[in-house]
Amino acid sequence: MATPSLNSADFKRLSRLGKKCALPAFILLALRQADAAAPFRLGLTVSRKVGNAVVRNRAKRRLRALVSLYEAPEKLVGWDIVLIARATARERDFALLRQDFGQGLEKTGVAP
């Protein structure tokens, strides 16, 4: 099942009000939705600093896979999450990305 995505206003709201966690490969922003039973929504930002279009698209695919393979998706219900890729996201080992994602969720209070 595809996760609903965020729109521009949601990105701005998350950057203003959300909890932020800086990790080696990405920055994670998280904010609880008004409806705690709503499916989690995901937003990805990959700027040109990461690389050309091919590299950026690969980074986005890796980040989407990271979220889809998260071992406890029920903990994400009711949250808006934005991942802002850093240049290291393109070559960082996927096992380390998964570890970073788990740490980021703990630090922002999504998955205590």
C-alpha cells in the first residue's frame, strides 16, 4: 500500500513545529497528526547538493525502501515524517541507514 504524501504546506508546518533529528545521511522531521489513528504520511526532500537527477532519484528510492522496511510500522501511525537527504545518503550502507532511521525515530519520540 502506498503511503500518502505531504504537500507544501505540510512541509512548512513540519519544519516550523516538528521535532528534528540530524543524522549522518538525512535529517528527520516528525510531527504528530491531529488524528492519532490516521495513516502516517511521508515526505522526501533531496536537493541538487546530493547530485544529479539520477543520483537524487536513487537516494529517494533508498529512503522510501528504508521506511517501507521499518520493522514496526504500527508505531508510525498518526505521524507526519519528512526525510531530508544529505550527500552521504547516496553511498551510506543500507544497514547503517536502517540503524540511523531507528535512532531518529527514538530521538523524535515516534518510536520510544
